[in-house]
Amino acid sequence: MFSRRLIDRQPASQLRTLGARTGWLIDSPSELRVGFGETVASLDLPHGVSDSHSVREQLARLELRGVDGPAGTGIVAMGSLPFNREAPSRLDVPRYVITQSAEGTWLTAADEGDWEHFVHDESLAVQEPQVARSVTYRPSPEEYAHHVAAAVELLRRKEIDKVVLARAIVGTVEHPIDSGAVAQRLRVREPACTIYGLPTTDGRRYIGASPELLVRRLGGDVTCHPLAGTIAIPPDVDPVDYHAWLLGSAKNLHEHAVLTDDVVNTLGRFYDDISADATPSIVTLRTVAHLGTWIRGHQSEATKAPDALALLDVLHPTAAVGGLPRVPAYELLRRLEPFDRGHYAGPVGWIDQNGDGEFWIGIRGVLVDGADFEAWAGAGIVSESDPIAEREETRDKLASVLSSVLLDRI
């Protein structure tokens, strides 16, 4: 039996460190959600995101009492799902969950144990970025550019509109990486992003700062914020000219329009009122800027609205991380990418007993295992893409991601 109650406001830095190090952290600019303690229930998805009905059934068996609260303040399942739609995965129901926003602070607990010592006994995150002892690109820069060139040739035949090709960097540092310190740095460096820190199915932790809301479901309302189209911004410069270039780039505008139209058309199958920004806006991060469009849907009969996982099933992977048309683009990237993406570009987030939930795309993150790290970055390839420019875009993205871990630039 779980209970929900209002508690005093908790120190955000302690909560963030606790969740990133050993628990479950989803820290958006407006709401901090942290799970901690042991796992009370593991909700298995043996066939990937299409198993959403089994999660609903398992969540429904858990009992909740106590005060009322907003969506996501009761019993929630949290986790990081793999990019591969069919890969076995799971969501975890933590023993304790604290949700903190401007509206208040709620604790949902599976028992009456001493939850406070988890928060207040957590040591401060003080570890600084470290020097890399080894670094390896997978595939190599030359191989990646070759894969992009092969994709462009296919795109010019009009077989596929867009494909996202990613590459990874793996390496080690001298000391075990403190995931709590990484999360704290990311919160300061990327205030517009959602910071996540979650366990993965292979025993690592995935820590990152996602700027891209895949889907938010609250009753009969749905919100998505797809991003596509990117420009690197050098440090210590006025970004105005870079923003103007991005808003005038035919290649980037086309890439973004393809993604936005697909999300609108997909949501239109379930919602009777869909609206999207008329033109994309600029989403500025620490070292790059993206084109973004807010898309909103409303279903007047809320009981007919799909739950958050059902929406994942129809939206993931979006054209932002996979391509279009989805099936042939997915098959192409699987053929051209020689390594499994694992949790990179998979959904990260939560769902509650009512089917409400929020999931972000798990990008701009680092997979951590002791002193070992792995990071990924991708680029959207269209028929106008230049292989060298796309390779450099992924290099800039990787450098930005790893700046929270490494002292030296890759």
C-alpha cells in the first residue's frame, strides 16, 4: 500500500544528486521528480514499447491512499528505454518518489520508513571533470562520413526522405565518474533542458540533458516538442547571426518540416484538435541551437485519449532520431550503423496509474560504468547533406555532451 502526502520543500541539489547516483531522476525546468530506495516493482516490457498494456495492468494492481495530488505525484514507474522498439526493457516503481514544483512537494512512499535519511545523508557532488585516459570513436570519423555519403545517394533516389545516422565515443577516465556531479553540472549548464539520471538494463547509469520532449500526456491533452535542424555556436559569441542563418537554411527547414508534419499526422489519428506553431522557433543550448516546434492536441473525451506509453508506441522513434518513412529509414540506419545504440535516443521518463506521463528523447547523455563512459550523437541526413559537415555536427554534439565529464575537448 502506497501513501501520498505533502511534505516540506526539500533541497533540490540533494534530491538531484540522490536520483542521479543511485535512484531515478527526471528534472525538468518546471518540475523535479526523484525516485529512491529499492525497486518495489519492475514492470517488464518483454517486447519493447508495444507492451504498454502490461504496464497499465501492473500499475493498476498497486494501491494508493492519502491526499490528492497532480499527475505524477502518486505511484509512478520511471525508466530509460532502449532505442530499439522491440528490445526487452522495463520501468521501475521506486520505494519513494518525491515530486517538487512551484505547486508544492509531494512524497509517495511504499511504507512508513525513514525516507529523510536518503535525502539528507547524501554527500555533496564535488567531483570535477577529468582528463580522458583513452578515447575511441565507433565508427571512425572516416567510416561515419562514408556511411553518410551512402545514405545521401539513397536519399537522392527519393527512396527515403530522411535518415538519422549516429556514432559513439567510448573511453575511460582515472577515477569512477560521480553521476551526481555530472547531473549538477548539466543543470547549471543547460537550464532549458530536462536532466535525467536513470539505471539501464545493462547495469549502467544514463545521465544527460535532453532538450526534446517526445510526449507529455495529461488527461485529454498531449504535447510534443520535436527538434530538428542544428547549428554549432562557438563560445563567447553573440548567437544572433547563427540563429538567423538557421532560420534561413533550406536544408534545416526541410528537415524540421518533415519531422513536424509526421508528428502532427500521427497525433491526428487519436486527437480531434491538433495545433502546431506556424513557424519553428530557436532552442538555444550551451554550444548548439536547434529548430523546435510546439505541437498540442486535445481529445474532448479524455477516456479515449491514449496513455503515455501507447503514445510512445506510435511516436517512437520520431524522425528526429530515426527518419522517414519510419520503417525503411529504421532499416537503413540499422544497416549503416555498425553498433547497437542501446539506450541512446530511447525514451526517458515516467508514467502514473492514470496513464499520464512525460517522456523525453534520451539524447545528449553519457552512459557511465565506474570510470568508463560512452556517449552518442546523431545527425539528420537529407538529400542535400554534406558528409563532412554532418560528421563535424556530430563531433560538436559529442564535445558538448562530454564537457560534463571530460576536462579536455575531444
